[in-house]
Amino acid sequence: MSQDISIWTTEALAVFAKEWRCELRTGYALNTLGLFAITTLVVMSISLGHLGIASTEPTTVLPVLLWILLLFAVSAGLPRAFVFEEESQTAIALRLSARPSSLFCGKLAYSFSVVLALEIIVTPLFLTLMHLKIETMPVLLFALVAGGYGLAAGGTLVAAIIAQARSSTTLFSVLALPVLLPLLVLAIEITRSAVAGDPAPIASRQLLLYDGSVTIAGLLLFPAVWNP
């Protein structure tokens, strides 16, 4: 049993390391997510700033804009998590070298690390440019970590489903919306609570439940999706 766990962990870490080697070589995901997010953020700050909603209803509107920004940035970069394997014809080698569960977890860990890197860059800029004051910072950090994990888990599963399709980016946007919509609602509610200084215990528990449910669903569905 312990040997199987060790082999599984080694496979997952190998997939995670392979993804980051490819990313550092090409820079596709980081460049795409970063440029999209920063460009959109600059447009928001110029258009809305003190002359727009930032001075009227920041608690209501700005958390929504933050998570829409993160969602669109993730949608621009994560769909290639498995499309790259099909295009480079390395999918067969992955199927032979790693079991589906370890492959899914390795890809998920990579996606989560990319989303966290995006949040570390974008969130301070968003709060600064939009002049949004956070009353309860730990609640915001929880929303970013748990919400970012949910984006990565749901995005990884959807990316595996659309990997062999021709219009993968379009399909990702269509299929990801019903999967990620509950996450966005909960993450926005928790972010609003962080701005208002409330702990949001119910929404926090629901977000953790969502993360666990998507992870379990991914582990159960991924073998059928990855080995059609």
C-alpha cells in the first residue's frame, strides 16, 4: 500500500515538474494570463476609477469585477492544459507513463500554482488601482486560495474534456460557465464580506464543499475522459 502511494506521488510530482518545465520554456500560460489580466485591469481603473463605481458602490460591484477578471484570465490560459498534449502528440506517452489519478492531480497542482501566481500579481494591483479597502484580510486570502483552487480544479477537468476538440477555447468557455458559476457566486460573497469586515462562515464552508466536490468529480470522471 505504501509503495503504491509512493509511486502515485512520484508520478504526480513528475507531471507537475514537466508542466512547469514546459511553461518556463514557452511561457504561454503565464504570459497569456498576465497580459490579459493586467490589460483588463488597466482598462477598468481608467474607465471606473474615482469617476465611476469605485466612488459609489465599491463593496457591491468591485468584488464582482475582481472575480470576473480572474475567471476570464484563467479561461484564456488554462484550456491548453491538455490541448498541448494532443497537439504535440505526447498524450499517448502520458497515458502510458502515469495513471489517470496521478496525472489529473499533477495537472491540477500546476494549474493551481499558475492561478495563485496570477492572484498574487493581480489582486494587489486591483486593490490599489481601484482604491478598494479590505477590512478583513484573512477572509480575502481565504477567498483567493479556496476560490483559486476551485478555478484550477474546474478548469483542469473542463480542459481535459475539450482537449481533442477543434475549437477548444470556445468550448472551454461554454462548458466552464455552469461548472464555475457556483464558485464565482461564493467567492464574490466572501470577498464582499472581507470588504465589509464580516467573517462569512456559511459561504466559506460552502466554498470548501464545492472544492472538495469538484476534486472528487474530477478524479472519478478523468479516467473516462482521458482514456476514451
